[in-house]
Amino acid sequence: MDLPPLSVTCRLADLYFDLGFHKVSPFMRRKEVYQQIERLYDNRAVGTSRIQRRNDMFQLFMILAVATSLVRQTQPSVSPFAYYSSAIQYVNILSEPPGDAQIQNTMLLLVFSHLNDISIGSKWKLARQAMRICIQLGYHKKPVQQLDYVTEQIQRRLFWCCYVQERFSACNLGRPIMISDSEITVGVRRHTTLPLLLSALILMYFQMPEEICLDEIRHLPASRSGVRSEVSVLIRQAALRKISAKVRSTLYTSNHIAINRDIATKEALAAGLATELEQWRSLHEAKSTDTTSSCLFDTVEYLNINFYRERLFIYTPLAFPSGQQKMQFIPDIKHLKYCLDAAVHIVHEYQILLDRKIDLPIWTHMQDILRSGFTLLYCGIYIPLFLSQPGQDESTEPNPEPATIIQCMDDCKTMLQNLSRKWLAVTPHLLAFDRLSDEVKRLSEVARPQVPPATGDDMPVIGSYLQPDVVPMDGQLTFWNVPLDVSGWDIELDGDIDMCAVFGNDFDAFHDNNHGRTDE
């Protein structure tokens, strides 16, 4: 495929920088991209090496593919895969140019895979490869010798873009991270004072907001506090990934299972992490969101999705059973409400974005909806059981309305149906969720008898709260004793998603038939 007309290329390049992943991962520079366009469209351009030209072609076609992915809803005749296929002709360039270009090329592939229903290898492996190059180049450490400001900021941007994407993939899939935070000595931002010539007679000095703008300085704020900059979203996400890494290392084992600690210790750790997360939102909400922007990463809804996603990870170990606990585990309704609140907010924020017709990354959207949806199912089973016990009506906290859970489950189902049309690999998840949600709705309609509270140290088992017709004694298979084998779904998704991690801390809690079991 040949390059499109110059006007189309320029328009799509602008879309890439204004609407796309550039807001959260500004690893490309607008100025350099337009220099590439000039070299490729100007027949008079001389002195371009073979490697540089092939790299220019690969990067420009990938930028066009990413940008077209963002506008295909309004221009269905334009196919991002045509541009992607053209870029792949130059794929051997990935290992030929200098290190910075290798990082950019790998990240462009990662961004395209986030936006489209294909699996270009593993997203985690792509992010890991980009991070590996950064580490080989030493971008994770403070420069040994003084660099010019632009070079230093380019290196910082490349590293922190890779950091955000690698941490996001590793934490969501429960896979090892490439480098620990203790080994990173380069800062997120550089505070520096630059001389700016404001007139022919007066030379004044101002402090730049958060980062040096690499392309141009259009406005100079009087104060750095609360001012947006080109990399505000990147700084926000880098700070979030640090909290996210702390959550995983503090509350989870290396294989994504909750660490077996006493409940008081878990509560104290969760409270501290939740406070840190609240501070993160307060610090970055005003500086990194724009109510007028149509870019996903600028929206306050996307910030809230990130906030509640981490909040759900914080409280999941308290509400979901793990390891030895799952045989006779009864969660605290307070912890269930924390998880329910986070799941409901995630679904609600996504619904707002869909109503606004904001384009969403398929992979991230699916993971968030699956995790939130199965959390809703879990809470939809347990919370009515607790509310049916004597004394629960005396609680000062408002009881969650069953209608809220049912409405959110319906919203999740609708979103999964729409996602399955774009990505067929979502279909098994949709079928499982549809089946489970129908059963949870049916259970919520069954009148539950009042059960005497447990005495002493005895813990009630789940079966004691259920009607005999819900848990059959004749061996008939139902929702409660038919295991849902999710191990094969990972293979169907090319290993891209760890289903046990997506469904919750321990999905066995949904389908283990513990009736009649005794602790071994």
C-alpha cells in the first residue's frame, strides 16, 4: 500500500497526537513525525539513509494505523489493518535503528494491539521488550554526565512510558515486573529554571510546569501548581503504577493470590494503601483532566476508572477467599461493600464514556468489565445472605439495593455483547457471565429464611442460607455444583489474559461445591 495523500497523512497524524495514546504515552514527538512526513513526501529530500527511510515508513504507517483505529466509527471505509499490513513490510527495522527508535517501534505495536481485536504476540511481552531496551540503554538511572535538557527529557519520557505500560500489563496479568522500583533512580520530572527572552531588552526567568515542552512553548503559566502540561497524564499514570506495584507486592503473592495474613493486618495495609490512592486522585485530578477533551486519557472518567480499579484490587483480598481459607470463608459485609462500590463505579464510568462516544481500548475495557462483572456476581450472592441474618437491619450503613447490582450486571452483559462483536475471543466470557448472572438473579428472587446466628467460634457455611430447591440433595447438577473450567480460556486468548486474575482473586469461590465437605 502506498502512502495516502499528504492532507490525509497530516490529518491522521494530528489525530494521533490529539486523541490517542500519546496523552498517556508520549513516546513520539510531533516535530519529528512531521520531519518524517517531509522526508517521505518531498522528492527533493536527499541524504536519507536506507535504515532511516525504512524506519520512517514503519513509524508513519503505524501512526496512520493507530489514528485510523480512533476514527473508524465515523469512517468505516478506512481500515487500520491496511496501514498496519504496510508497516509490517518493514518489521525487520525493529532491531536496526538506534535504541530510541527501537523503543518507539515496539511501543507503536503495543498501542495498536490495545486498540484492535488482534493479538500481536503478548502485550506483556511487547511492553517488557520496550522496557528491556530502556534498561540496556540505562534510561532507568540518573545520567552520569550532564545532558542537554531535550535529550534528557526524551530519555525520561521513553522510560516512563515503558514503565507505565509494563506495570499495567504485569499487574493485570499477575506476571513478574521487569525492574523493581528500588532500582529506578531517574526522576519522573525535572524541575529546572530556564531563561526566556520576553523582549529585546528584558531577560526574565520562569520555572517551567513539570516538564520541558519538547516541541514548543506556547503559554507560560504564572504558577506551576495545578497547571496541565504535555506530560501530565504520563506523570499521573506513572505515580499510579507505583501505588499499583505496592498493592501487588503488599497484598498478593507472585502468582496473583492474596497473601495469607490475619484479617487485622490485611485491614491495616488496605487502609494505608487506600489513603495513598485517595491522595493520588486529589493531587492529579485537576492537573491532568480536561472536561472539554474528547481524548479518553484526558477525561475524569478514565481517572476514576483507574482509581476504582486499584481500590478493587486493594479490597479484593479481604472479600475473596484464598488458599486454606476458601473452604469456610465468610467475608465481612463491609469489605464486600467496598468491592461492590468499586465495581459499580467502574461500570458507571464506562457507561458515561460510551454515551459520550469516546473510543475505548478493547483489551482494557474487557478486563475491567469482566473483573467488575464477576465482583458484582460475587457480591450478589453474598450480600443478600448477610442482609437476611437477624440484626443486619440495625446497621447504620445503607443496604445496597439489589436493583443496583442487577442493573450493573445488565450493563456488563450489554458491554460484553458489544465487545464480542469486535473480538470473538470475548464470547466464552460473555456466555459464562450470562449464565452466572441469570442464576444470581434467580437466587435474589428466592425468599430466604431467617437463620439463627452462629454461636461461639462456629462459622456458618454458605449452604445454610440457601433454599433446599436451590442446592439439590439428589445430585442434580446446577449452578452451585457444576465447575466452570476457565483454564482453557487463556489458550483461546493466546495467553493474553489470565482468566483467574480477571475474574477475581480466586474464581474457585464461584463454583466450588463445599456442601458436606470437612476441613482436612
